[in-house]
Amino acid sequence: MVESSLTPDRPALDRTLQTLPARPGVYIMKDVEGRIIYVGKAVNLRNRVRSYFHTPLSQPPKIQRLVGDVSTVEYIVAASELEALILECNLIKKHRPRYNVRLKDDKRYPYIRISMQDDYPRLTITRRMLNDGARYFGPYTNSRAVHTTLELVRKIFPYVTCKREITGNDKRACLYYHMGRCPGPCIGAISKEDYRELMQQIALFLEGRQGQIQESLRRRMMAAAEALDFEQAARLRDQLAAIEAVIERQRVVSESLSDQDIIAFARDDGQACVQVFFVRDGKLIGRDYFVLTGALDEDARSIMASFVKQFYDGAAYVPPEIVLQSRVDEWLVIEEWLRSKRGTRVALRVPRRGPKHELVKMAAENAAETLANLRAQWEREETRYTEALTELQAAIGLAEPPARIECYDISNLQGVSATGSMVVFGKGLPRKQDYRHFRIKTVPGADDYAMMREVLRRRFRRAQAEGAGGGQASRWAVLPDLLIVDGGLGQLNVAAEVLSEMGLSHIQAAALAKREEELYLPGRSEPLRLPRDSQALFLLQRIRDEAHRFARRLHHTVHEAKSVASQLEEIPGIGPQRRRALLKKFGSLDAIRQASLEELAATPGMTLQAAKRLLEAL
């Protein structure tokens, strides 16, 4: 339902406002290009959405800007306010509208995953939490914290890290077993039951339940000593000592031995830093911070509500009590939603005095200090990018530092599954919303020059077509100050040819050759070699490597899809329609192999007989 016009259709918007239902639901505001710029929920859609437009000049500046950018409003009616809240969370996570308060960085935070559904559970890092029977812990804000945690866990509870199939009958164990870093289930050195018990203890450790682990280890140590198994008793004693060392570093903050999350934030200039303290069994076991954007002109209640909804939407564990710095909008419905996720009652608290209030103050102070450190880091990075762009301007001979840089790369395997990429950096920083992929359509065989020519022509023809449409320009219509192609003189000549053909010779082109990191420029017989410690060179390398990574991502996807499709084509009874349905449902050949007969037969277009033939062939 994207508007084709690039000017707001106010009569259509007015008609929508007149027909809004007085029911709970979610409203979706879009700009003239059809991009979702704001998602909200309402108990009464008619009253809530109309309130934006009745007296816009009395609204905060952020709402005034939002109303000025809105071209269309869509809505989804929900059965209840709770259903609307869940839908709102999903839409904000998917579309990341720029006027919503949202978690900074378009990425998935890492989790630790234990595949408890397997006979021999594996411990891995993932960025996607699935309903697959595994246990998840997190989210963590950075991978380094995850790896540090796992390193500590592995020292206390050695676990399997290899990918071999465990039967217990292998003749030799790997080196990690002899180093004491693996219990050796592959050779039967530990039974399946004991290994699962080990993984249960790791799960308790990651939950912060060290007290329960202590009791279990003491019982098992005493039992091993009574059975005269002194070697096992010594191992358990060492594990117990390591656990006690961890507990000594944890601060006791509650006599009730309860589970709580303590949440507070600090903000400055549209950015907010939220600090979360994790209290388990009355002990402060850890803390983490999250950065929110879009917090300008938002009140504390709205910021806190936005964080609570987004954080617990992806949290692996919801404690029975969440202690907040300030009250939140939609208090009762958020409590109801959290209860549905936890399975038992969840209480939101805002303490005014006492130990919990002191913890909230400490979290707020940590949030303020973290935000100050982050802002200093961002300012240093901004200075470095400014320096790099100024160096690049001087080296190339531009009139001004290049505000927008586009870089192009081609990825193919002997002409097969060829793809191209366009990455965009604005003022030295990646603008991922402007990245574009290209599937090569007209070039047979492995001809990198022809592929680059096709990509550049398509990009600038699109720019000319959308720029000539009048009204507000689209992202395609914005032209670069500097165009970089990955390669040497040949790629540069292709870029210069296309720019001349399109009447865009005023755009500066350059080619960065990877082997010697030489910069080829039009009209120069010799390549330019920037100093190895040049900030300009570092920036160019980063842009070029990002274009290469982005091109290869689509190339791998296309190549894998073609490979899977070709293998499925060879199976009798699997025609194009069934092949597409299988790939759409399962995504990969491995997933199809692992699917049950019933799951395959339930795929649209499949029959039980066809599913049996498919399994036999695979």
C-alpha cells in the first residue's frame, strides 16, 4: 500500500482520519515514499490518531516534524490492547521507524544457546532466539562479553565444542580431553546422563544460580569420596572452589533472595543510555547497557515504556519483579504482557526509598557515566572521520570533502550467480538504509567489466528516472560526491564511461586496487599511493571491504539457492512448483533433510508419496 506520488495526498489522509474505528489497534504512519516512519498502539484508534492532526502547533517539535512528514496512515484493528502491544513490538522491531524510540544499531544482540533437546547438548552463540526446545541466555550487548562468559564457564565446567557426532565409541579423544577442557563423551569417559547433568549446571550458572550449584557439587563430592572415587571428588572440589570464587565477587543486594531487574536511564541530545542490573537469588550477578535513539522530546515514561517493551520482547528470561526509575505508559497492559511471557505474575515497581531506590540511583549514575563515555567515543570517531574526509579531499583534489561516497563491487564464481553491491557512506559513516544489491541480468559468463557496467547503468538510470519525477526525491535520486569501484584501471574506465554516458562526468570516480592499495584516478597515468597510516586510506579500505562483504552476502544466497534447486530438480516428482514451495518453507537443503515425513507432506503441493521419494533421494 505504498503511495505512488512523492507529494503528500492530504485529501486521502483526511478520508482515512474520518473512517478510523473507535477500537484498539496499531496505527502505521508512512511518508511519501511509503516508508514506515512511526508505529503506535491505541486503545481507541480514532481518538489517538486524530489527536496528532487536530492542533499540531501545540504539539512538541518532534510530533510537529512527524505530522509534516506523514503522507498516509494505515491501521490494524486488534482484539485487545494486549494484542495491539504485541503487534506494535513486532512492527517496531521489523521496520525500525525513525520517529519511534528504539534500540540503537540495526542488529540482533547475541544469546548463549544450549540445545537441551539433544542427547548431548551443545553450547553455541546465536543471534536468533527460536522456539526449538533449546535454553537461551541473554541478550548480551556485545560478543566479547559472551566469549568471556563462555571462557569462564568452560574452565569450571568443561563441555564439548567440536562438531563430531557423539556415539561414545570413538577410539581416541581430541586434544581438549587431554587438556582437561572436554569431558570426553565421544569415548564414553562420561555418560549421557552425567553430561546432561553437567549442562544443567552450566544453565544454572548462566542464570546466576550459583547457590544451587554449590549444594549439588557438595552432595556429589561427598558421594564420590564415600565411594572412594577420589579423582572425581577432587574434580568436584575444584569446581566448587571456582564457583565460590565467583560468588565472592558478587554483591548481595537483597535479603529476600529474589530475582529482579533494576532499570534506569540517562539521556542527552536525543540519545538515551539504559542501564540494567541483573539480580538473581538476591545477588547482583551482572549489568548491561543499551543505547536508545529517537528520545528527543520524549518524556521519561515514554522512554522507559519503549525500552521495557523492546528489551523483554527479546529477553530469554523475565524475572518476577522489574524495578524501574520511573513509571511507564500502559503500566497494566505491560504487566499483563510480561505475565504472558513469564507464565506467572510480573510486578513493575518504582521505589521511592529504601534499598531498591538506592539500586535504581546507582543504575542511573552508571547510565550517565556510560553515556558520557560513549559520547566522548562518538566525538573522537567523528573527528577521525572528518580528518579522513579532509585528507581524501586534498589527495584527490576535490572542491569539498566528499559527504556521500558510493562504492561498487562484483561477486561471482566463474560467472555463476553473479551479484553486485552498492554501499553508501555519509560523512564517513555507513548508511545501511541506502545499501543496494543487484542481481546481474544481462551478462553471460565471467566478464567483470560488463557486470560493473550493468550495475552502474542501472543505478544511475534509476537516479535519473526518480529525480525527474518531481516532488520529494527518493534515496536513488541522491548522487554521490565520490564514486569508488573495487578494482584497477579497467574498472575505473568502465565507471568513467558510464558517468559520461549518463551526463554525470562531474562526479569524481576512483578505483581502489586491493593488492597494493593503489588509488586510480581519471586523467592520471600513475596510481596514487596514500600513506599507509593515512586516515583517508583506512576509510577507503573500510568502504571497499564493506562493498565486498555486501556483494558476497547476496552471491552466497543466490548460489546456494541455485545449488539446492539443481539438486531438487534431479529428484523424480519434484517439479518447479514443489521445489519453490519446499525452498520457501525450509530455506535450505539441510533443513529439508532434517524435516520429518509429515512436515514434508504438509508442504503446499506435496503428497505423502512425493515426500517419501524426496526423503529416499536425500
